[in-house]
Amino acid sequence: MNGPYDLVLRSRRTVLDGVERPAAVAVRDGAVAAVAAHDAPLPAAEDRDLGALALLPGLVDTHVHVNEPGRTEWEGFATATRAAAAGGVTTLVDMPLNALPPTTNTEALEIKRAAARGRVYVDVGFWGGAVPGNLPDLRPLHDAGVYGFKCFASDSGVPEFPPLAPDQMAAAFAAAAAFGGLVVVHAEDPAALTDPAGGDYAAFLASRPPSAERAAVERVIRLAEETGARAHVLHLSAADCLAPLAAARARGVPVTAETCPHYLTLSAADVAAAPGPPTAFKCCPPIRDDANRDALWRGLADGVISCVVTDHSPCTPELKKGDFATAWGGVSSLQLGLAAVWTEARARGFGLPDVVRWMAAGPAALAGLAGKGAIRVGNDADLVAFDPDAVRVVDPAGLHHRNPVTAYEGRALTGAAVTTWLRGVPVGDAPRGVLLARNGAR
């Protein structure tokens, strides 16, 4: 053992290897050094019994829009990562938009890393972007350590990150396949989208039908099958897409899918009763009806959906004003995702190991984040003491992200991250996160 451990955490509800059991977790030099019986003698500088609290691995959120630099008034690295830590997230991967410049070449990646350096409270990695004209930049971005390439089949909402036409998307898939890259796709077919005439939620929902998602998902599947590139469908909203995804996976196509807390816990019927601005619910693709939500849970249970991540896409309160035709589309939930999913998961008979699989292990596997997403000897000691029974009503004033607008305002959620450790040290007032790269560089 080479002397005492730095920290020992004991919990009768430790989530290990897909089960919940009593255990003691010992930490040395920022890593998990031992996992032992709950009452095992483990000499340590600090030995803490968590009592009724569960011990989880730190969550991994691979779908976060930080927006810095360029739109830091929407969100920034300091505020986003503090919100992440407060919600039990210890690693996030930043999307290539809506920052300025977008992360579509190595120069822009370095600008973003410079903006983040010394300001992050949790560990942060970066996606690159695939846009018209930057095909030659994909391999250099891959070599510089991005985790994959985000692209849009339809309008992204910002002019500097245009969508790929079908032939351009095919070329991006072929390029990624050549060097083992991952393509992650906002999958809505523009041919099936219409203008949300009237501006109310019913019109908005009708303007982005399930058929738009299904057509785009089927195209992603075809491209993955034809090129051999790994593909991932972002923020799956329409349960109609589950059947083609399941069939593709059954025949060995390298395609995966994620969904988000708002699609699993909210429904179109909630919009009218919202205590805050109803446009806080606006996102693309949209939050659909109760039957669709139930089907998404079945997709999780069946393993067709492998990840639950937030798609935290904040903006200023002014951009959420107006109606559903004009307001910015994005749900802010980085701090609330764990509690929101646990609230609904427990009510549906799922356990903490399920939530950990969806929100920690699954996203870590997607991005290839070695050492993250599980409590395992040798992994980073990113840990969360979680109170599974705490109940709170969401007050936007208690949120750490820059602009406290959320679709969860006034909603009672069960579960709270009590303490979050990053490499064995509680996340506190000083930013201690590091910048991650796909090739292992920090």
C-alpha cells in the first residue's frame, strides 16, 4: 500500500460495475487506488462515512454549449463548469458552436482552449465542427485532440455554422472513416421542416414533426453503413427513430444515439402550465407528447439509446422573449440533469446504476474518455455524494449558469449532489479542472 490514502469514502449505496452495494473507495494522487468492503481498514488522511448518501462516479456530459468566446454573455466556462459541478457533472465536452469563432479549424480550437484555460471547475474536452468548406480541417482537428465532429442536417440557428448538404455530409463521413473519427449529427431533415405559423407551441411542434428526425436518422445510418464511420445521433426526440436505430445496430452498423433530460421528463402538455416563460421549453428538435416520452424510456431500457446528456444551450433572457417562432431554442439544465432524470427514473422503477450507465459510463464510452465514467481502480477519482431522497423546488436564483432561465422552474425534483470531488478534491471556489484531448493530452 505505500503509506496511507489521501481519502477514503464509505457508502452503503456505492454504484460499482453496474450494481449498487456497500463499499469503501480509497483515493491516492487523484485516482481511485482501491475499492474494498465497506468496513475495511484503510488508513487515510481523511476517512468519511457518507451515511445514507449514495456514492456515484462523476457524470460525463458530452453535449454542452459553453459559447465562450464570442457569446460569453450567453454562457462561459467559469459559470457553466460551476453549474456542472453543482449537478454532479465532473467532465463535459463543449460543442463547436455557438462560440465565435466556431471550432472548425485548429486555430479556432486554440482560441477556445485559451478562453477556457484556468477558468474551468471540472474537466473539459472539445468537439470539432464539420461545415461546408472545412473538409481539409477535419484531420488536423482530430490530430489536435477533438473528440469528433458535430454537423447539422438543417439550419443550426447561427449563420457561422451552416448545415451540410447531403453530398457534403457524405464527404465528411468518408473523411472521418479514413482516420477513425466520430461524426455526431443534429438529425432533422430540412425538407420536412416548416415555418411555425402562429408562434404558439402547437404550431412550433407541428413545424418539426417526427418524420423530419426519422428521415435524417435514416440518412445517418446509411452513411455510417456505406463508409464505416462511427456515427452518433444527437438529442433524439422522436421515438419513431428507435426502430431504424435498433435494426441498424442489430446488423452491426456503428451508430449510437443519445437523448436528453427534457425529452424524458417534460412533455408538450407542460408548456401551458409553466410558471416561467413558456419559451424556456423551446428546443430543436422539440419536446413531444407523453406517449413519445414513454417510448423514449423504453428505448433507454432496451439499450437503443445509450446516453442521456443535457444539450445545455443557454442564451440571454432577452433571446427567450417573444413567441415560439422567434425565441432562441435551447434548454438550460446542466445543473439539474441528474436530479431531473433520477426523479423520473425512480418513478418508473429504474435504479441509480441505470442512471450512472446513461449519464456517466455511456457518454464516457461515446467520446472515448479513458479514466472517466466509472468508479474503478486507476480511474480519476471523480466522485459524487448523492442524496437520492432530497426534494427541492427549482428556483432559478439557485442556478450557477450565467442566465437563470430554465424549463424546470417551479418543478419539484428528487435527488441532489451534496459533494462533488474532482480527482479526489472537493470542487470549491478555485477552478481546478483541466482541458482534455482525445489523444490523452491535458
